[in-house]
Amino acid sequence: MAVLIDILGKETQVDELLARIEKEMEELKAKSNSIPLGDLQVRRYELPKSDTRLRESFYVVSAGQLIAADDLVTIEQLV
């Protein structure tokens, strides 16, 4: 699953949204790291397992769009 949002002219709101996501993920005790993708940095969050499934989310800003997905390959293909 992926979400693409046009963010042209909304950089301040995007920064605020990404900061809020970071804070909420910290509160949920998610592990986080950055993954290089060309000249971009994909932000990855891994939530603690509540069952046997790995729960990950990925965020990147590219070409005036915020892209969020639950799979790194999807992010790579959309970028």
C-alpha cells in the first residue's frame, strides 16, 4: 500500500507532519533509520511486533511529493 501526496508549496506543513510522525513513532517505541535511495533519504520505522508480522512504514519526499508506503520496494518503484 502507498500514498502519494502533492506537497508543492506546503513544505512547512510537510515538515510539521514528518516531525509529528517521528514523535508518535518514538512514543510507540518504533526503531527508525534512514535508508539512502539515490540522493534521497527514505525514513524507515519498525514498530515492535505485537504478533508474528513485521510492521514497517517508509516515508520519502521526492519531486514535490510525499510518498508513504509499507514496503521499501514500493517506495523505490514510485521514486
